[in-house]
Amino acid sequence: MSFDGRLLSGLSVLAAVVEAGSFSRAGEILGLSASGVSRSIDRLEARLGVRLLNRTTRTLNLTSEGRALYERAAPHLEGIEVAASYVSGAAVAVRGALRVSVNPIFARYVLAPKLPLLRQRHPDLKLTVVQQPDVGDLVTEGIDVAVRFGPQPPSTITSKLLLNTRVLTVAAPAYLAQHGRPQNPQDLTRHECIQYIDPRSGKPFSWEFRRGREWLTVETQGHLITTDVDLMVQACVSGTGIAQVLSLSVAHLIADGKLAELFPEWPDETYPLYVARPSRRLAPAAVEAFLNFCTEISDDFEEFQPSAQR
């Protein structure tokens, strides 16, 4: 296939549609009408001989061929865009709208306290924060950056490990006074344990414990099952039951004596936190600035140390 400027133009329009989520928003970015964007996509589809987008009055999704084309073309388009931005001096200007999807725990305990600093550094950056527990389809949902706990995102998404937060098993003093303190993880089978649903599987998380090379899984049960981290933590504080939670969300409660860590001798169970972005975005400077900011505030976050509570 011979290359010409019309192909590059069509690919740029396709990328804008995918990343903006609609013809009208892509048109606003490109300075075209929605009908002009639609005609450009039609010409690209005709040139390639495949349908790239499934279009209805309410939804707009890539076909499998469209996704394959976008994922292969996007890095090259980004390279052109970044090179042009660098030459014009715009690469260092952090401005415009940025849509980020953030895990609720990270949003509340790490990001929110540092937002004034982000505002101070980048006053022209307009940030939209959406709290979601799972990664989802960043391109389809129009997400520039996502921060998620769990396994590393797929290779089609650029990702970076921010931190590993400890998984703690905790209970309120009131619960322990009434029901006794479990002496080892196996004792949990005789206790009321609050169950938290894994958003990826729809099933409660397994309760796992590690120390060095030793790894233990305990089957627990309880009368409260939830998808809400805050509800789980507050129910635990009230004495409803024992919970297994990330240290990010309960370190302050342990320090205040409202919760107690039950098994500090099992300190090695951790959960990774990743920051991720699609392979290409329309505002590389803003995205890069937010990625660096997330890395900085994660490095600054002081993890709870069980030895301080012994």
C-alpha cells in the first residue's frame, strides 16, 4: 500500500474519535464538524476495505480490525505529535483537560491530600477524577490515566508499578473483647469475618497470609459481604467483625487505637498499585505530568510498620 497524506489524516481522525469518544468531541479537537469527521472515517474505511467503527445513535465502539489498527498506529501518531509539540515549545506546557480513573482507596488516602500541590504546580490543568475499582477499557471510556490495585495491566496498556501496600488483618478492640483474639490465621475459621468482593471476579477475596516463603490461605465466612471499602472499614471499627484490608486505608485507625493488627508476624502479603495509560493520548505533557505526580506522592507515602505497634 502506497503512503500518502490522506492516510495519515484518516488515521489521525480515527485516533481522535477513539480517544474523544464521539464524532462531535473529536470534531471540536480537530476543528471539524461532526459530519466532516464521519466522512473522514468513511473514506478511511473505504480505503482499507474494512469497517473500523460500530456506530449507533448512542454508542461508538471499535471493531476488532479497528482496534488492531488503532493499537498499531497510535504510537507512531504520538511520536509525530510529541515531536511537533517539542519543536513548538508546547511539550512543556501542562494545560487543558485530563480525565483520570482512580481506585477509591488511592483517591481518598493518597491523592486527595496532595491535590493542592498539583493545583499549585499546574494551575492550567483541569482534572476530572472518576473513582472506579477496575481498569476497564481506557480508550472506550475516554480515560487518560488510571490508577489501580491488582495485577499488572495488559501489555497493550503502558503501566508502571507505584507501590506495594501491605495487606493487614484487623479487628476493633470491642470485637476482640467480646469474641477473643485469634492467635493464628487458622483461628479465623471460628470468627466473624467481613467479606470484600473482588470487582474482577465478583467473588469475595481469598484471605492470604505470607511470611518469607511460607504462604497460607484461610477459608473465612461472615454475615456481611460488601463491595464498599469504606463500609467494610467502618463496620470493622464498630465491632461487626474481622476484616482484611490494605494498610493504606487503615494505618491511621491502627495508630489511633481504633483497630488492631492481628498477625504482625505474617508481614509479607502485599497488593500492587499500578498507574496506567493507553498507548497514546492527545495531551502527552499533561499525562506525563500526572504520571510523575502519582509516582512522587506514592514514594512519599509512609507505609504502616507493624513493628511500631508491637
